[in-house]
Amino acid sequence: MIANEIKMKVPYLNLGLQHKNIKEDILLSIGTLLDSGQFILGEESLRFEKRFAALCGTTYALGVANGTDALFLSLMALGIGKGDEVITAPNSFLASASSIAIAGAKPVFADVRDDFNLDPACVEKAITSNTRAIIVVHLTGRPAPLDELLVIAKKHKLHLIEDCAQAVGALYKGKPVGSFGTTGCFSLHPLKNLAACGDGGVITTNDETLYNHLLKARNHGLANRDECDFWSFNSRLDNLQAAILNVKLNELEKWTNRRREIAGIYQNKLKALDLILPMDSANEKAVYHTFIIQTARRDELKQYLADAGIDTKIHYPIAIHQQRAAKTLGYKPGDFPVTEKQTQTILSLPIFAELRDEEVNYVTEKILAFFSKKK
């Protein structure tokens, strides 16, 4: 325990602060929407979709109810289901795998690299005659090795679906994520870098035929008010959320730059320690949805920081293939050694746009103090 040393409380996240400076604009936008009576698929939604497509450098974007639906509807629209296999990462949030299972296909895992993103060599080894697609997750807001994965996908005639839930605004070789694959799938959950005040999601694509199908697929399969072309789901982004998101889109670049500033402070002040730190490569611009360090002393460090008033998280302590829901897939301990090691060493430090420099410096001071102690 650190006695009489707590100078401040540093939360892992403070969602309320995000809205402090834009609250009046959000309330004005909501008020206008209430007066209009357009609550489902209205003008705000259309404006948001056009702006989001421009952000991602794609021809089309359409709002859906959440990020999981974005993945699931993409798979369904591509005809992927029973008897098919889809390769993805075992270290992501479980939705990347559960969407495959819900579509009726089999999730197949491939191990990752030290940067938490899929290892292309492991992906290629996992391909079988039943493989139809790869869901690549840009975990922590860092772009995955898209060039290598696109070569593999083309070679084996597979769809590449981008799970961009944590990576809105991230760039790979100067090009936005979500513009490389057959579809890009985004979450607008309140914890994400671009966050609705509730759930929301987006699908991006450059395929006009696929886009037109998805427009119906998110809305019961309706061709118009009275005619249904195929059975489908109700997964629409509320116009209310779109109105809020249109305000927040104005702030996204500033928020992203601030996250990168905070990441830079962590990187500079902690670089001499026995840690694995996330660092941008020459090919990427990461947006640091999370800032995850790796250390063999993770649990001890986490408790030390908690005693100092600093909240941290673990993303994620149980890999997907180790979840009870994945038992029928037949994986065993040791199948994905990099992922399994990371579950024991990863620790997410506070990082959000409203975090003050003094709070970031306090976090680094306590980490430096921890490692200056004898083991």
C-alpha cells in the first residue's frame, strides 16, 4: 500500500467530460430533431452516413444498430453461413467471433503478433477448403498488416472484412481503415473514440450492389414501405444518435490528436523501462482507442497503480478461444501462444481526450516508481 502518497484520482475513462464543451450543440441538435419528428432513417442519418463515408474514403456508409450487427449483416450479405469458416483473431472482444457463429459459420482463430493484430503467416496456415472470409480486427486502434492480408485473401479468393470497432480515423499507408476490405465494420458504442450516447454502428463499402442489399437487410428486407424482398433484421441507427454523432464528428480530429499526444507522453517517459509499449510503425497512424503495455509484473503493477488512485483495465483477460462459449470449437491451451501470453501481461492505461497532462504525468511517475523498486 502507498501510504499518504495519493495526490489525485485518475479514472480509466470519464464519459461525462466528453460532452462538457459540446452539450449545448447536442441539445440544440436533439431539439431540432424532436421538432421534426424524424426518428428513424431521417435526414440526420443520411448526413451522418455521407460524412462517415468521406471520413473513411469509401463510396458508401450505412448506419446500423451496433458494431456486432455491422459484422453479422456483412457476413449474411456475402452469403456466409452454415458449413463455412471465417478466420479471425482470438484476442479481440468476443463480438468478432460471435458474429460469425450467429451467422451460422464456424469461427476459426489465428494467432497474433506483439502488436495484437493478426499474424498473416498464422492466417494462411488456418485456411481450409471451407474458408470464405477473414475478419481482421484493428485492435487498440492500430491498423493490422493489410497489405499482407489482402494478398492472402486474393490468393485464396476470400472476402476481407475489417473490424474497425476500435479504429475510427486510423490510417494504413495514408489510407483510412474501413476502405480496404469488402466491408468495414465500426462500433459507435459509448466507449469508442467516436461514440453515440447509446449503441450504434456503421458499415462502409465501395461495392454498390452490396450496399443496396445492406440498405434492405438492415430494414427487414424491405424494398419500400409495402414490399419485402427477403427476410431480414431490424438494425437501424437511430436518427437521434445520428444527430448527436454529427456534432461529435466535428470534434473527432481534435480528440484523435489528443489521444496521440497522450500516447506520445507515455511512450517517451516509459521507453527506458522493461515494458513492451505500443508504437506506431512507419506505415500507420494509430488512434489509440486503448494504450496497452505489456509486463510480466502486470498484476503487481495494476494493484500498485490502484493503490495510487489510478484506474487501469485488462483488454482482455480471457481469450475468445478460452471462453465457455467456444468450447465446442475444440481449441486447447497452447494453440495460440502469443495471445495466451498476452492475457497474462497486458495492462491498459488511462487514455481519453479529456485526460489532463498532470494526470498523464502522474500515471508515468507512479509506473517509474514501481519499476525503481526492487522486485
